[in-house]
Amino acid sequence: MIRSGSVHIQRMQKALTQMNVQLHRVISDITGLTGMAIIRAIVQGERDPEVLAALKHPSIRSTTTEIAAALTGDYRAEHIFVLQQELYLYEIYRTQIEACDVQIEECLKAFTDKVNVSESPLPRPKRVGKPSTNAPSFDLRTHLYRISGVDFTRIDGIGVLTVQTLLSEIGLDPRRFPSVKHFTSWLGLCPGSQITGGKVKSSKTRHVVNRAENALRMAAQSLSKSPTALGAFYRRTRSRLGPAKAITATAHKLARIFYHIWSTGGKYKDPGANYYEQHFSFSPRIRHY
């Protein structure tokens, strides 16, 4: 689910551009505190660039003068009307998402604890920075850790929303899958075995329709520039087999790592890209660990 209301954001941006208002050139996100304050003021009738620029948040790097210059445009009535409509729809969309977040959190609270968070608190997140526009309004990472007993976000490429998708699809009990081979086969991430007359006709992965497999493929693709062992594996596989097979191979590896710590309660530690390159630089074939 796209949580940010991206369609309405794009249409607001289009309306601003048609008015020659280049707000996106001076702030990175028009739906942030500064962007929304300026857009609401424009919709309410403010046209003075200096007054609009004064609404900027202290964290914005662009100066008031730069923002004012970007806000000097042709505020035509028809474009203001479109901006007003899209702002209204965007805010309705965000209100509905917040209501969904409340319901999701209530549902998560009903699950039995597998770990006492106060006694075994979560470590600091590996990726600290600006939160994703798709991030929920509550502490989803702690809830998932509490009900699963494992911090899956320690695995490179797997974020909290990916973990939510995986657990919602596969459940909380790893005993549903007797082995990692059963798990990767269910996901459709292991080679097929179409054999006729003793000859292998095709080894393509079988087609499956589940959100878990798609989430792992997206996680694999996000590792393309990652300075980690998994990132190095993806890049090495891509150079040999191409992007499509590299995504499948890396998603398979992520699935194996996920299953291992899911079934054992262990922790994942990245050995680093340099370790991977040194360890596998002389290997003639791609391995899965």
C-alpha cells in the first residue's frame, strides 16, 4: 500500500509548476512542515513571496531569500483551485491512513509477547535518518520484535515494513515450514526442476503470487549500492547473470537468512563487503550461505 498519497502530491506539484512556483527546488519535500505550511497559506489567499518564505522551518537549508525567489509566480485562479482540491484530498487520505495505523496498532497489541521489551530492549536501528514517507505513526519495529522475539531489521535490506509484510503473510510460527528448503520453495525463490525423460527442461523459479516473495525481491533490489556483504553478493551476481537473476538470487539469500534467525532466535551480523569480496574472489561459482 502506498501510504503517502503520492498521486495527490504529484498533482499539487504539477499545479505549483504551472504557476511557475518552484518550491521543489528549495525544499526536498513539499509535504514536510515547510512545504505544507506554504501550500496551505497559498490556498488561503497569501501571495507575498516574503511572507510565504517566512513560514520555513529552521531546519531548512535554503535561505528565506532563496525560497521567496522560488515562490515568485503567476498565481492563476484555475491553478489555485486545482491546488486546493488536491490539498483537500491529500489531507483526507492522510487522515484515513492515521485511522488505519490506530487500528493496526490495536491489533498488534493483542498478540502474545515472545520477549519482554523492558528486559531485552531493542538496539539502536541500523539505519538512522529521515523516516520513510511510508512509515507508520507508531513504533512498529518494537511491536514486531515483541511478538516475534527477533529483530529482523538487523538484516540488511529488510526494513520494518518488509518485516510486517513477511510476518503478515507467513505468520509467527516457523514450524509451519519444516526446513529452509520448504520455506524458499513456498516463496518461489528456488530453482525449478522440470524434468522430462531424465533431462532438465527448465530450472526457472516457479511463479507464485504472494506478498512475501515480492517484499523480498524489493528488499534485494534495494541492496544494489549497499556497502555490505549482501550488497556485494548482489553486485557480483548481477555482473555475471544480469539484474533479474541477481534479484532472485539475493532474495533467496535473504529468505534463508530470515528463516535461520526466525527458527533459531539468532541475530544477524553483517561481515562487510570487503570480507565477502576477499572470501569469494577466487570462488568459481555463486554460493548461498
